Amino acid sequence: MFRSLHARALCALAVGSVLLSATACSSAESATKEDAAQSGSSCAALDPSLAWYGDNRVRLDAMMTEFGTCGAAGDVDDGAPLALFDWDNTVVKNDIGSATAFWMIKNNKVLQPAGGDWVTTSRFMTPAGAAALSAACGSETAPGQPLATSTDVDCADEIVAVLEEKTRDGQAAFDGYDHRRTKAAYAWAVQLMAGHTEDEVTEYARSARAENLAAAEGSDQIVGTTEVDGSVRYYAQIEDLVKSLGAHGFDVRIISASAEPVVRVWAEQLGLDADHVMGVRPIVEGGVLSGRLRGCGGVADGDDSVIPYIDGKRCQVNEVVYGVQGPTAFEQLPADRRQVFAAGDSVTDVTFLGDATGARLVINRNNPELMCNAYDNSDGKWLVNPMFIEPKAQADAPYHCSTEAYTDAAGAKGAVTRADGSVIPDQVDAVA
């Protein structure tokens, strides 16, 4: 279990710096490979032909050696270490929830809401949002029937705009929700699947997946008249990491803010079973998705105020993986009942990343709150890596950690703080 740990510890256990000595880590990596070859270890190191930033690959190898045990992927119920991955822009480039929603719009799979009233599609829909959708999509289509969004570009464009939280004329489409527990537009992407069976949604996800993988890398598509992302790609480095974690006996799971049936389709390529995929959970009634969502942490099913988003991700992990029920699921568990490793890319991931006890991989998409925590690196467990495909440019100015990078439950801005309550100073974007 601790083979080559002394050499690798130089990289894995350094405190207070995101970046380490390339020379020291290169030596550690060479020693690790030599030891593995001599011992005939089944726990292969990460593929050296796949590019990682700085010393991240070596540090990840060291983490797996320190906490893992060679053999088949384990089960957390049997004491295996847990590894958690966000999905969109962490495992893949671009967003599979959006890709599925766009496919549904292009293929007339969005149904007219009950009574033609878009307020019924989300408890957080504003009057302005509902009015804009009604005006654009009309009342001619009977409730429960498909809207002609493949040809009705006005309707298609308004739905795409609302998926980005605002109407086409710039008014807020959603309001009144806890910004640490949900993002109403993310939930709405799932709620647009109302009226379809789970099997149908699965097939829509498969079709969207095939379309986006076949498209040229980095290409766009037109939905209505709006230009949106048109391709999705798996990150080879993350696929390799998932495989290696499994070989080291980790229980590897997904926690995503996309629809759970959709993420299950995409996770098949990684060899992950359906019960190892967590996402937004639509409630099925009468054989079809109802447009309501399962709750968490004592929040009732159908309340729709909690999805796996920021603190909602911690809640679902604690509830589904560790069996914690009621409001306690929103609280941080003791270290011996938390994930060893976590990976994410945005503010939606900041809480479950912070809960990881061994290492936290951040794919740098310039999200201020997340990058404030990652660059502050107060306990030495954060690893920052640029996006593996089309990485974002380095941020021009420091992240305003000390004043406005944090968003509270009401949506107000403030300072990002550490676990002890101290304020994180502004941070410079150093890894891009």
C-alpha cells in the first residue's frame, strides 16, 4: 500500500504551494515507475504520455499510492477510499446537460406546459420569464404536446436564453432560491424533460452524445438562431485517472448538477455503474417525469429547492453514499467519513472539493470563488490544472477574494473565507 511513498511524498504532501519542484517530483516519478516495475504492481501509474500541468500527475500518483490498495475498485461500505468527480467540464469538455437540452429543442421534444403557463415549470420562474416564454412559444400547442422548436426559432431562442437565466430582453428568468443549494436554470434544464419517460430521456441523451462526439472538436451549433456549443469531448487525462483510481481500490463516483439519467449515459464509457452516478433526480409519476425533483437533507421531494449544487452536492453525497438523513446531510462529516479525492471546475463544486481529505483537483475555468480557495491552498491539498482542451487564458486581474468572490444564499456578494473564518486575500491566476 505504501510502496514508493517516501519518494512520492515530496510531491503529494507539500504544504502551502500549488506548484512544487519539478526536479524533485521528476525524481520521485522515476523511482515510482522503477519500484512498480520491480514489484510487478497491478496499480499502474498515470499514463506519462498524457500531459498534465507541472507536477500534478506525480502528485496524483502519490495520492493514489498513499491512500489506495492495489486491486479491483472497492466499495466505500467496505472501507474503500472514495473518489468523487463533477462531470461537466471536469470529466468532459463542455456541458452534457446543455447538450441534451439543445438536442431536445432541435428535435421538438419540449412539451407545452400545463395550461400553457410556464410558471408551472419551475417554482422559481419569474413572471417576466414566464411571460417571455408564453409570448415566444404561443398558446396554439395543446398542453403536453411537443412545441415546434425545430422550426419556431422565436420559441427556441427564448428557451435557450432562459436556460442562461435571463430572457432575451435581459430580465431575470428565475428568483427566490437559495444560491448555495440550487441554480434554478440548471434545475429547469431537467424540468424541461417533463412528460417523457426515463427511457425516452435516456435515448435523447444517447442521441445528443452521439451528435456531440461526432461534431468537430470545439465547433458550435445553431439552436433557433442562437450559436451554442456543439461538441463534447472526454478528457483523456481524466479517463486515465478514473481507471487508475479504480486499480488502486478507490470507489469512484460522479456527483453532477446535470440530470442523473443523462450523466449515467455518458458515464458508461468510464465503466461506472448507474448506482455510482449522482445527479439531479427527476420524480417519475404515472411513468413519466413530472417536472418535480427529489429533495435532500430533509427537504421534501417536489420542493425543488435543492439539487447537487454547492452545498447541495455535499448533501447528496452524504445522503446517498453515507446514509445521512435529515438536515445533518448539509453538514461536513468527520474526516474518516469523507471522500479522499475530489475533482471539479466551478463554484458548484467548491463545497464537496473542500470536504476531500487527500487531494482536490481543480480544472481552471477562472471561477472566482473556487480559484480563491484553490490558490490560497491553506492545507496544501489543492491541485490546479488548466482545461485539457482549449484552456482559458490567464485572468488579467487578481480574483477579488477579499471582497466579492463569494455568493451567499440570497445571491449577495462577499469575501471568501477559510474554514476558520479568516478572509482569503485576493489571488493571482497563476495556472493557465
